[in-house]
Amino acid sequence: MPNSTRTRHSLAQALLTERIEAVQPTGQCVKRWVRFVRLIFTKRTVSCVCGGSFDFKKMAPNSVTVEERIEQKEPERPEFKAKIVWFNVLLFAYLHASFLYAIYLAFTAASWKTCLFAYIYAHFGGLGITAGVHRLWSHRSYKAKWPLRALLCIFNSIAAQNDIFEWCRDHRVHHKFTETNADPHNIKRGFFFAHMGWLMCKKHPDVVAKGKTVYLDDLWADPIVRFHRKFYIPMIIFFCFYLPTMIPVWCWEESAWNSFFIAALGRYCYSLNCTWFVNSVAHKFGDQPFDKYIEARENALISFLVLGEGWHNYHHVFPWDYATSELGYTLNLTKVFIDFMAMIGQAYDLKSTHTEMIKSRKLKTGDGTRMKYVEENELEFCKQS
């Protein structure tokens, strides 16, 4: 064998040996290989091994050298920039301007009966959210016969906050992926975003992706849910806008103008913000007696406005509980409604949380507030441990 050929063969064999040693889990081998590459390679070509120029990039365009692998870092995920939905922005702007105008009409032109009717009618819609899409369909915290489900479907049409199926899907995603990018109204993205900003921009890709993973077959199996999804638009036109506008006109000769802005638009804006307060205020302000490591809070004002939905720290810890609270009927009109329906046979299999489980969770992860239901010896034991 000629000397030149033997030399090239020896160098190639040495290169192969160094490559084999480089893949061994030894830092010294890697360093030796790096030094070898720096000595042999110039502009990623080798001339001494093959007797000519050889471009490794042309050989394997998607490959990298060992040195590049050492220095290469995993690319950071690009920050998501939400795309604003301007139609929703303008719609909400008009709706809130109408609410302010409704307040003006209430003090200057409208009958007190119209104002009272709007407030009461808003609570019917509220029950459609709290007792309907939330506690019944989203969490299955109780069961309801078809007349009650039909009534709650109508109440939910008064609220007009998406059809039953879509509302429940978003809410289940919120609970399963709370405070992550998959949370539709993630409080970590800011107070305004959690309140209403999430409806004014395109959904985060994680929300869409994770929304396809939650279980929804039970919803689609309910014929009332399917009916509401199919006829949602005509139902909200009638129950949310037409009927509340015409009832004051028919019953006490209110002007259609006053009735439309107070009982329809003004009432609708008020109802929306009450629901949104749960996503924003009840995730920001209040105590955390059951779990101090999550953002959900206990807020009495929100419970008053939203018929018992403000006891939110409890609800996120025990989402299956139909009462969403350990406080009985305290600021919890929805529990009163469900218990009444159970009394007349329309609601059944009401799920609740055992007292011992509630006390145990308070002692383990609570912030120390609302401990009156925990015995003193248990509290002292918790402090010592």
C-alpha cells in the first residue's frame, strides 16, 4: 500500500475512533473531539482525510457537528400575540354605552316598574347560568328531569352567553387547565383579560387544542342541549331581547324605547358583567380558606351579585358540590332554587362534600381564614405539625 494511501487510511481510522469515543458519556471524550474538530476542520471542510475538499453540509444538510450540538440551544417558543376581534370590541363598546344610557333613562323617563322588572328578569337569566350551564351541565353536581332542563334552557337563552354546549366546553377547559394558556379566561393574563378581554380576541391555540380533549359526550347525549345549539340564535332574539322589551309595553304601557334600553340592552350588559366578575374579581380579591395555592377566592359581594357563585375557592377545590359553598343558604340563591326543585321532584342526586373532607382540606392547604368549623384541637395539631 502506498505511503500516501496508508496515511489517509490511518487518518480516517483515527477520525472514526474519535467519533466513537465522542458518543460515550464522558466529558473528556467530548472535549477531545472538539479539539480535534478545531484542528482538522476549516470552514466545515476536510482536505487531509479524503485528499480533497469535502463539504459536510452538502453531505447532510440537516446535520450539525458535535461542537454545534454542544453550543446549540433549544429555540424559545415564540410569544403568542392575540389577534383582536374588532367586531366584538365595537359590540361591547356599544353595549356598555347603552347601559349608561339606560341608567340615564331609569332616573329621568322610565317607570320604576320597568327598572324592577329588568332586575328580576336578569335573575332568571342568572339562574340559567348558575343552576343550568354551570352546576347542572358543566359539573353534573345534580340531575334534573326534562321539565327543569327545559326551563333552564329558556333561562339560559335569557342570559345569552353562548349555547349550553359551548359554554360548558369552555368551562370544563377552564377547570381542567386553570391558570394556564389553555384556560379561556386565564387570570394570569391580566384582570381585564379574565373579565372580558378574552372575548375580544382570538383564542390562544392551547385553548383550542385542549378544548378538543375534554369529555363532552354527556352533553351531546342530551336532546335539550342539542336543541338549544340548533336554535340558539332565534331563542336569544326572542327571550333575551324581544320578550323583555315587550312585557313592559304590554303590561304598564312603557315606551318601547325605554323598555328596549333598560329591560333588554341595559339588563343584558348587567348580566354579562355579573358573570364576568366571577372570572375576574373572584379570581383576584378575597380569602383562600381551602387552597391558597390557586387564584380562586371567596368573595361575598360576587356571591350576592351572581346568586352564590362568589364562593369560588371552595368551588375550584370541590367542583362537584351542587351548593358550591359550605355556608348553606348564605348569599346562595342558586342553592335555594335547586333545593326547591328537589323538593318538588324535578332535581335529584344532589352531590355534596363531606364535612370532614372540607376540614381536612382547610388544614392542609388553606390560608387560615374561616376556621370556625375546625375544632381547636385539630387546629393546634396543624400548627404544631
